[in-house]
Amino acid sequence: MKQWIITYLDKDGVRQSLEFGSEQRPDMETAADYLREVLYPVVDKLDLNDLDGRAPEPTVKSLKALHSVQIISVTETP
């Protein structure tokens, strides 16, 4: 399994990174799902995402709008 680094800006605007294991490069929505699971586990279980099915990348948008978390990139670990 390959390791990927999700680089993002946290709620304070500080650049952070998390590793994610996956055979293929995760898209932004998959990365956002993983970030939400790690950073906000209670919110992840509540499914407060009313954009699901109505907007592209709903988790990416809700992370940014509700928690001020913005994904910058997803890159493979060297």
C-alpha cells in the first residue's frame, strides 16, 4: 500500500500534513473524508452534510465552510 501526504491549512491557517494509506492516489473528496474522520470524529459520525448528492465535493466544501480547513495537496511520500 502506498502512503500519501495530505497537506492542508487548519482552522488557524497553519500548514499541516497527515499520512494516508491507499493503493491509488486519493481524490480531494476522499482526502476530505479522511481529514474529517481524523480531525472531527464526532462530526463525521453525525453526517451533517446536506450538500451530499447536490454539489460536487461536498465534504471538501463543508470542511472549508464549517471548520476553515482547506486541502492544499495530496502527494505520494518519497
